[in-house]
Amino acid sequence: MHPDTTATATAAAAAIDDKKGLGIALLDVSTLLVITDVFVIATGTSRRHVRTLAEEAEAQLKESDRRPLRREGVQDGTWVLLDYGDVVIHVFDEETRAYYDLERLWGDAPRLEFQPAEPG
């Protein structure tokens, strides 16, 4: 996996963490999928929060000249998907995340280390 991919995923996760995103997970799916390398998965507490988390991740990555190839679910706000090619960001509300359970579905994928900031 390219170091830029890890940096992109980590930057997105940090931006989501900054806005109080919950349950942030980074899954290395590079050996399981040909279409992407890393899933960043997070939960928001409301539809508005889900949109805010996705917007913050997108704004952070834009600073590194990364723009999503696709954006889905922004209007609905229960599952926003930002596709950067090598990194796909999934921001869910709690009910939708539990229903689709991507961590179980991709249970064979190793997790990349991400340490959320200490509450302060």
C-alpha cells in the first residue's frame, strides 16, 4: 500500500475525530478488494452530525489536493460515502452502521492503527 494512502486515511480519521465522530475504524482491504485499499468507517449521532463529519473529512483532504471521485448519501445523512479511489470513507448514523456492519462483513481485513485524540 502506498504511504499516501495511509496518510489520506489517517487525515480523514483525524478530521472525523476532531468533530467528535464515534467508533472510527480503518480497515486495510487492499488484499481483499481491487477497487480500493482502505475503508475509513465512523459514526455520527444524528443525520446532521453524519453530514458534518463527512464535510470535515472532505475539507481536510482538499487541503492535500485530494477530491472525492464520488459522493453519495449526503442529502439523506444516514450513510455518506466519499470515494477517493484508494480510500473510501463511510460515515453512518448508529442504526445504519449496525445494520450494514462493515467491520463484520470485512472481518478478514487488518485494522490500521488510529488513536483518537484524548478528550480535552
